[in-house]
Amino acid sequence: MSILLEANSVSKNFGDFKALNNVSISVPEGSIFGLLGPNGAGKTTLIRIINQITMPDTGSVILDGEALKPEHIKDIGYLPEERGLYKSMKVGEQALYLAQLKGLSKTEAKTRLKYWFERLEIGDWWNKKIQELSKGMAQKIQFVVTVLHEPKLLIFDEPFSGFDPINANLIKDEILRLRDNGATVIFSTHRMESVEELCDHIALLDKSNKILDGNLQDIKRQFKTNTYEVGISAADNNKLALELSNKFETFPSSFKTLNDELKLNIKLTDSNSANDLLSYLTTKGQVSHFVELIPSASDIFIKTVSNN
Amino acid sequence: MNHLSLIIKREYLTKVKNKSFLVMTILSPIIIIALIAVVAYLSQINNDKKRTISVLDESGLVKDVFENTENTTYNVLNNITLETAKTLVEANEEYGLLHISEEKNNDETLNLVKFYSNDSPSLSVITGLESKIEKKLTDIKLLQNGLDIETIKESKANITIDQESFTGEKTSKAGSIMKLAFGGIAGYLLFMFIIIYGNMIMRSVIEEKTSRIIEIIISSVKPMQLMLGKIIGTSLAGITQFVIWLILGSILMMVVTSIFGIDMTQVQSPQQELVQQAMSGQDTQAQAQLLYSEFMNMPILNLIIAFVLFFISGYLLYSSLYAAIGAAVDNETDTQQFLLPILMPLILAVYIGIFTVIEDPHGTVSTVFSFIPLTSPVVMLMRIPFGVPIWQQVVSLLLLVGTFVFTVWFAAKIYRVGILMYGKKPSYKELIKWIRY
């Protein structure tokens, strides 16, 4: 897979404050890349550098094999976290203006806007003013404006904030569709469940440093603890629990089931395999639940950041 | 279409289509003309009002000085007491009663004059009466002292100084006032333009911040382009408004004058009076000719070119500062602290223009301030009608343009950082820090 965007040891200081310290990321073409990190980690600064809003002090950014230059603006679509529209301007006029700023001709912009407005079922808003729309409605228009010029690289900073679940789903599907059509997406968020759903790759920033990055599956593999979630019913659950805790490392667990079985997380050592555990358990009682515990993005996030 | 022209177009159209802008554009000249018309009309009514003043002169010294005029009728009463006269005047609803008592002081001249009326009388009526009595009494006293009134009148001299420069150019007081008017209008126009449209630019920058659209825009265009686009677009809207005001104002003025027959010159401005004073006692024909030749002698071409250049660079200098202020704060209430240092030199310039340039257009103060960039546009524009050496104009303009380039650079720095800063109002120290970002 080729790399669309590469940031090489980018650093940025604001006065005495170090916003980014030697951060490098590479975003594979056609992927959805999650840029994660707690508040103030430097995500927005990095995104602004990619958008050429701020210049890095040191380091470079390569887009599609070339160092960033003003012409690249039309190759990037950016939906900032702090976003709004001109309140007293009409929706259509405003969308046309923003599209033209991205280098589309007026007629081309109009055709594409018509298509998108119909697609998102907002066609009759054309002559409304932004101040007459709700926040969610305005967000839809911002989304359309961001993707309208069909850029190679899309950057979404907290795209789902302000959307109700139905519209959030709609936007999520649109993002996936854009990815399938060949766009590369950088996606910055705090919402770990949407990271699980969308991202192929992630980079984790904390206190101006990159502390983790890579393919999400690989990272999860790195972080897995060989722990299995087990539900088992025996004649005497307490006795079985004691027996198991002597043989394995066990932790109490709570997952939702219909029966009143013994629930445990069992961590295997290198000498045991999952099969060994399962066959041992079947001799002790009725196994109703046996799942490998995969670390969630949220677990990884919290663990890495608090260790840092 | 490139970005700058897109931005200019949007800024211009949003401003021009804005409801309050439209209302201001149409209503302002109407209101101003209406006000002038009302004042003119009222003073006309006032002058036309007929009044009757009764005079009871018990001394008998001055009763023959009261001659009826168009608006005032004097009714000289004889052989009645003061009380009867009072009731009579009140019953006839006359304007008032002038009573000159019989009592005399040591000088053999009366010292007790009183005016009785329902409402307090107008100042001009009282002054008129006073001067009439004074004149008569002075004449009486002169006569008593053995002086001939005719001789005194003949001995009075009347002097007007004709002015001429060493190169033979004739000037006059009236001409100086005309030059002052030209410079004053130019300087004042610039002052107003900066205040009105500078504020408009500042508000439009703040609006982009508060509506949070700025980051979307700034990912497509350079902050410098956005700032310049804003300044130029707003200025064009301002020029449009000014031109409409001018045209609408003149049309309205003509309409009001012709329909209502109100003579606008009834409302005399102090300048007009000055001109008239300066012209009085001279042959008006020759005076008009001199004024005309002086007008033609004014460096008209220089005036126009200098006006355009100083106006544009002065305006751009200030408006870039306004834009920077808009970028530095979040809402309009926070702007006060930063506006003061901008308004101070501007107001100073106007004061210097009004008080110092009039007094001495080429004195040290006027000259120095016509070089200092923040005051030079206004002060220089006021000085130029009096003839400023070209080298001074060029140096002043170069300084102005240099400063303008610097402030645009400075403002762009603040703008670039400020538009993405929310929340806290920055201090001056922080603003300086932003420059290094």
C-alpha cells in the first residue's frame, strides 16, 4: 500500500510551549487513519500544519510524493472541530463561495452541490439562511462543503459532534463510501467506539509526542493479554472458582448472560493454549461462554496514555 | 477567478445587501436634509414673526429712535402710568413693554430701563433695543460735550489689507478660508471614512471568529489574502455608500429647495460668515474675480493626486490595524482597550488640522505632524491647499507607505494567529509574542 501523506519529524513551538515534538506519521492511501490523543496533545496543531494553516518549525510534510505547497489546498478537504458558517448568508450562496475558494468553477460547483443536497435530502435548504437552520443541519452543509471538491485527502476533526445518532450514521456511511471510492481519510476524535468502527490505522499523540502508531489490528495483537472470558456452570460454582484460581490466573468478570453461571476472566501463561483451557473446562462443567478478550481501542488509549 | 477577487466580491455583496447598510444608505441623507430643512424653515418662521412692542418713555429722550421695521411695530405710549401701560400691553397680547423711567442720575442721563413681557424676550430683541438706546444716548452725550457727530463719522477709517506673495500671487483672507475648507473637507472625510469603515472591517473579522467559519476559510486561502480582501471589499462598499449619499443628498437638497422654497443659505455656517466678513467693505466684483483666480492658482492637480494617494494609504494603514484588533479579540466589547491607541493619533490629527494648520499651515507643529505616519494623512491633506513643497509630500508619502507595509505585515501576523485563538482576551505582551509564532 502506498503512502499518501507523510509527516517527518514535525515540531512546532508557540512561544515557550511545545505543541509538537518530532512527530512523524504516515497515512496509507485509501485508509481511514485515526489521529487520537487526549485534549491538548497536539492533534489540531498537526492537522493545521497539514492544511498549511500553520507552518512547522522543523520537519516536513509530503503529500503524494511532493512537499506541501499552496496548490495542494484543492487536494485536501478539512472539516475543523471549531466550525461554523456565515450566519446571515444563504446556504446555496455560501456553499458556492466555499466551493469556489477550493478551486471549483461556479457551474461545476452548482452541479455537484445539487447532487449532494439531493443525496443528503437537504435540497430545499438552498435559499435558507444559516441562522434559520439547526446545528445539525448546518453540520450537514459543512460536511458537503468539505467533500465537494473530491479531494484525495479528507481530514475530519470530531465529525460526529452535534449530530443525532441517525445523522451520525448517515455521515459515517458517507465517510466509508468516500474511502471506498479512493479517498484517504484522517479522522481525529475522542470517541473510541467510532475509532473501532472506522479506523484501519491509528496514531496516538500525548503531550506533543507520538506514543503509538500502526495498523489497528496489529496494535490490538500487541496489546492482547491472552485472557479469555469464560462462563461455566458446575454443581458448586464456588468450589470451581477456587479450583480454577489455583490452577490459572483469574479475575472476576461481568458480562450479560441469561443463566446464573460462574463468570471469570482467565489469563493463560505461555505454556497453556486456549484449547488446553477449553478441554480442561469441559471436564469441570457446562461451558456456555468462551471468548478471547480483545483489547478495545479505548483500553489501549487509556493504558498507553496513563503509562506515558 | 482567483481567491482575492472572490473574497472581495463576497465582502462587498454581503455589506451592500445587508439590511442596516441599506437603511443607513437611504435614510442618512434624508434625515440630514430633513433636519437642515426644518432648521431653515424654523428660522424663516422666526424671522417672519410680527411683533408689537410698546414703548413708555417717561424721560422723553429716546422716543423718536423707534422706527417700525418689517417685523417689529413700535407703539409709543404717552401720558399713562406704568401700571396702565402694563395692563394695556398684556390685554393687547403684544410682545412686550419697554419702560424708560423718568429718574435721572448725576450724569443727567437716565439709568433705569426695563422690559416687561409675558415670556422671556429673545436675546436679539433686547440687544437691538439696547443698541438703539445706547446710540441715541451717546449722541446726546457727545452733543453735551461739544462734539460734532458728523465730524466723528467722517474721521472713521476703514482698512482692508491686500495680500500678495513675493512672486506676485494675490491672496486674500477669503481665499485662505476657501483653502482651509478644501483641506478641512478632505481631512475630515478621511477621518470619517476610517472610523466608519474601519469599524465595519473589525466587526466583520470578529463575525468570522464568532461564527467559527474562519478555520474553514483559512484552510482554502491565506490569512493575508482574506484580510486584504476584507479591507478592499469593505472599502468599495464604503465608497458606494459615500457616492450614493452624495447623489441622493444633492437631489434631495434640490427637491427640498424647489418644492418648499426654503432657502438653505438661511442656515449659515460659521465659515460662510467668515467669508462674508472677510469680503465686506470690498468691491464684490473684484473680490469674486480674485477668489476665482486664487481657486485656479490652487495646486488642483497636486491636490487631487495627493488626496487620492494619502487617502488610500492612510485608510489602508488604519484599516489593517482595525483588522488586527478584530482578529485579536472575540467580541466587540473587548475592542475598547485596543481601539484607544488607534483613535488617539487620529483625533490628534484632526485637532492639529483644525487648530494649528489654520493658524500657521507651514509652522513647526503642522509640518512635523504632516510627516508622522499616523497623523500625516489628515494633517498633510489639510496643508496641501496652502502649497506644500513636492519633496515634503513625497517624503511624507514614502514614510506613510513604508509604515503601511509594516502595519499590514504586523496586522497579518496578529491576524494569522489571532483568528484561531478563542476565549481569553490577549494582552499587548501576548500580541507581541504572536509575531514570533
